[in-house]
Amino acid sequence: MAGMRTVTLIGKPGCHLCDDARVVIEKVAAELGAAVEERDINQDEELYRAYWEQIPVVLVDGEQHTFWRVDEGRLRRALGG
């Protein structure tokens, strides 16, 4: 779909901050019609090197938006909501 925004959560299994981030991302994305994808930092060496100290990392349309904690209002604004 043209114009659809994508939010990517980069994390790993067993990460409680990743779980918290997922809840916020899923809520905001559902309300604003954005796509959500998840990437496991343990399955991608490039992501691991880039982000291992920052997970969870959130990308909006491929650009880093935030890390560690996701602010619902800030994510909503980034997605145009």
C-alpha cells in the first residue's frame, strides 16, 4: 500500500523492555494504520553490531526513532497521528 508507514522493533527474546515497547508500538500502529515488523538482534550480525547496547530499538520507515523506552505520544507524532 502506497504511503503506509512501517515501525520496526529490533529486540531479542526475553527482553522485558522489548515487551513493553511492543505493547506501545502495536497500539499506536493499529490506531494509525502503520505496519509493524520485528527483527531479532540475535539473528542478524549487522543489527547486533549496530544496536546491541540500545535494545529495544525502534525504527520508523527505516530510520532510528528511539531506543530503550517508547514514548507513545512521540511515536504517534512521528507517524503523523
